Amino acid sequence: MAFANDPFITSRVGNTNLKVGSMLFKEKQNAALVSLSWTVTAPYIIALIATLLTACSSVESNVSEDAVAPPPAVLYSEVMVRSMGGGAQDDDTGELSNSYSLGPIEANEELEMSVQLYSNAPAETEHLLSLGDVLGRVWQEHPNVQRALSEVEATGYEISGARTGFYPYLSLSATQASNDASATTLNVIQPLWSGGRIGAEVSEAEAGQYYALADLNKVRLDLALDASEAYMNVVLAQEQGQLWARYIKNLEALLDTITRRADLGVSPPSDIQTAQTRLSQARAGLQASHSILLRSRLHLESLLHRPVHNVNWPEEEYRLSHQEMFRILDSRAVNFHPYPQLASAEIAIQKAQVKVAKSAIYPQLSLQYSAQLDQSDGDFTPDSSTQLVLQYATDSGLRGYNSYRAILQRLTGAEQDLIYSKRDVTDIVSSAYSERNASQEQFYAQVEAARAAVKLVDSFLRQFKVGRKAWLEVLNAHREAHEALLEISNIKRNYWSANTRLALHGMLWARLHAGAPSTELTFAEQ
């Protein structure tokens, strides 16, 4: 049957003209039914269906070729190409690396990331500031470290001053009486016994030096923790900023695609608005990431007092082995951590003060040599004499006894501080150890989740082309893939933060920097 009398609806897509014939429905003003001419034979119906299917296939083919076929470029690079040490998971490397593509990216914008927990960057990378370099500089150059070093040096003079109590000293006295009698006497005094006061003062000074050294370790520990957290925050914000930039480029490519489809009448205009909303949200996320990067970088530069250009995730050599972690958990952290060291030093100081207070109860014995330098007429005191002098003051005894009781109570409090500090250190290293292991296991699971999210994006894109998925579902799949990759960065940051805290609180500083200062202190009580 000829179709010359039938009207045609013509649709142009690309360079292909598709003519889809259909019989017009004739409406009558008061008619409720639409009549169709059943003169169309079965072959005609089959031919019409075949024509429609061919037209739809041609439309999707041309839209796909014209709108979704920019030069391939990997959006997420190697983020889900291989897992750490996962040889069996690299079989689909080629598929994954080419599955999530977008428009062309300039050569200098290629951002490569790895799913490995550690960095593979070469050591000779220009301006690359490693974690060890950061720690080494704050341990040596920070003003708080210099102040603590000055305090340590000052305690050395205090020890020398306390030891002079064993040496003889001079005493000069001059008297003037109401009867104009006068005398000037020079005394040379050698203490023989002071009830243990001099030895206790030396012990107190030595404990003060031990306390200053422990405080130096604490200052360095606090600075290292602060600097390492700032370093990790810079690396995290830097990597997530790159992920946001790639996500934006992908959304821009999708926006171009849906705009062309809407112009051709294939997609509704509301899909354009949805894509623009997601793009605006992504740009806001990028600015937030840049703000965090700037704030973290400025904080790190303030600690180092120099500009920070290039940072990266720590290298594999910074990862603690199981043997090292067991050493930390066993006894090393408790024995060499600054918190127990400070508590032990405070106990030593209180014990020395107990001896000083106790010495006030006892009399003092000294050997004195006196010489008259000047005396008035009629004074028959010998010009010189050697005397063995025993002195005791009752007010010193009462005051010393009360001071002794007070310091005993403070000593009990210091001993409780030591018990608490050891428990605190044990809790800190145990928590860091658990967080490190949990982050490592979570990393493997998140990598698999990100792989699945990327594959889901490709699947949704294909189903969208044939009308099985809505445009919003495609955008949601892209966002889920992006969030999965952001979570990988967060997990890497948590892992390295826990690993670094475990090494720092475990006093294995040499594992983080070869020139790390010594932290082992010993104190022998007198």
C-alpha cells in the first residue's frame, strides 16, 4: 500500500534524515473514539516497527558519536588500578584505567595518584619536602626547642651551684656598739654536717635537670605531632583538590553532552539544570578543599618558618614493622615516653625536697676560722682562732617538721601522677596501633568499593543511552564514585597519622628521621 497520502514527521539528527510515518488521528469535536483504518496489512505493521527501531538505533548512535566521544583521558588515573601488594587484582587494569574518561586534559594537568598507602616519588624530586625533613627541622630549629635547650643548660649551672655547699666559704662581719666599741671579723667556714641538706640540694638540682630534659622531649614530641598532622592535612587537601578538579571536568563534559541532547529534543531541559546544580556543588567543594589546603600549608610553614612547595604521602620506609610495634606496646613507650619521665622527675624533686625539709630538724656542724681585721681599744678578743661550731635553732625545727609533712603529701601525689601517665601512654599507643590496623583493612575494602563505583558509572551511562536509567541516576553514580575516591584519601591520611603517632609516642623517632635526637634518659637517685 502506498503512503503518499500520509503525513510525515521528519527528525534530523547529525547528517541523517529519519522519516517516521504515522497515520494522523482525526479528531471530531464530540467524538469519544478514535477510528483507525484497518486497511494496513500485517507486513506493513512489521515494516513500520522495523523502521522505528532502525531510527532509534541511528539516533542513539549519532548522539553517542557526536556528544559522548571526546578524546579519551583517564579521570581518576591509577586510583583504582591496583591495590597495595594486590597482584591478583591487577588483571582488569586496562579496563579500569580507560573506563572512566572525560574530555582532554592538558599535559601539565595530568594528576597521578596511587592506591598504594605510601608514595613512590623519587627522592630527588625538586622541592619535595618529606615527612622526615619536617620533623628534623622542628626538632632542631623551632623556638620552643631552643627555649627548652636553654632551660637544660641553666640546670647545669644550678647543679654546680648546689655542689658549692660542700666547699668552704667566707663570712665578713662588722659590729658597732653604743659605747663606740667596734670590731671587724673575717670567718672562713667549712661545713661538716648539715643534716643532709647539701646533698639533698644537689639531688634536687640533678632532678631538675632530669625534669628539663624530659620537658625537652615533651616539647619535641608535641611539635612533631603538630607538624606531622599539618603535613598530612596538606597532602590530603592537595590530593582531594586534584580529585575535585577531575570530578568537575567530568561534570563539565557531561553537561556538554546533556545540553546537546536537550537541543536535539532527546532529553528534557530539566536535565541541564540538574547537571548545572551538581557542577556548582562540585565547584564549591573544590573551593572548600583549597581553603583547607591553604590553612594547613600556612600552619606547616609557620612551624618550619620557610615556604612549603611540594609534599607527598610518606614513603614505604616510614611504615613500622610488626616487631617494632610490638616493642612499642611491650615496654619501650612506657619506659622512654616524656610523660612518665616528667612524672619520675617530679618524684625525684619531691624526694629531694623531703630531705631538705628534714635536714632543718637537725643541728648543723661546721669548722670555722675567725680573724680579727679591726678592733677597738680595750678589746682583748684573740686576733684569730679556730672553732668547731654546733648550731641549732628551734624555730627551724618546727618549721622543718611541718614542711616535711607537707612535702610527703606532694610526693604521694607525684607517685599517682606516674601511675596515671603510664596508663595514659599505654592507652595512646594502643589506640594508635588499633587505628593503624583498622585503617589498613578499611583501605583494602574501600579500594574494592571504589572499583565497583567506577564500573557502575560506565554501566549507568550505557543504560542511559538505551533509556533504562534516568539522567539523575547517572549523576548520582558519578558522585558516588567521586566520594569513594575521596574516602580513599581520608583512609590514607588516617593510616599515616596513626603510624606516625605510634612511632612518635613509641619513641622510635629514628625511624622517621635519621638525625633524630636521643630520647633515652636515666636518673640515678642519690
